[in-house]
Amino acid sequence: MSAISDHGSPSTADSATPPAQFRILVIEDNADMREFLQRILKRRGYGYLGAVDGAEGVALALAERPDLILMDLALPVLDGYEATRLLKANPACAATPIVAVTAHARAVDQERALESGCDAYISKPYSIRQLFELIEQFLPPAT
């Protein structure tokens, strides 16, 4: 598991988010993409947690119990398919919606993501509007 993380420590602003706010875990190895998603999620009022690889993402999901997970599929340490299978097999996270967010745009990639347990799939590049429409299928809009 990587020692680098975006979820912060108890002294970060993330820990001060209101308890009623929905938290979204972004499991993404690309730092620019994590930063982009953090910015747009927070702007919309969602809490943000971030992990840089599949193993860290699984550990963070089990520890923090996010309301939704945005899962890249091509991840180091543990790929997104296996990370999804592990989370869906664990009763603590089995009901947590997982959205595959990936550059893998072939129909076979989407099928494989859904078979691994992802609840939805969106391929890069996508519009911000498309992403939030998908998120809001699982979570009410943040306030």
C-alpha cells in the first residue's frame, strides 16, 4: 500500500466536513485527475477522499465508509477490477456504489467492470455534466 494519500489527517479541512455531507472516494493513480476530481466534487458540495492505488483505496474505503467510490480500473498495486471485487465481497462496503471511471472505452472493458461489481461505468473523456448525472443516480445532489 502506498504511503501517499489524499485523505489527509485529522487536522485537514476534509475532516471538518459536515457529517450530513456525502463523501466520495476517488481511487485514481493520476495526480492531475485526482486534483481535478477533488476540485469539482468539493465545488459541488461533496466531501472528498483520495487514494493513489487499488490497495490504498480498499483500505481507505473500509476505514472511512464513503457514500460512493469513483474507481479507475488501471491502477498500480491492485487494479480497479480486483479492488472492486474485494470491496463488494466485504459486507462493510458491499452496498457502496462503485462507478468505474476509466480511459478503457471498449464494450468489453465496460462488461468486465460491471462483472467485477461496478455499479456504473463512464469512460474518459467525459463531461462534468455526465459525471454528475451519473453520481446523482446514486446520491442526491450535495447542498
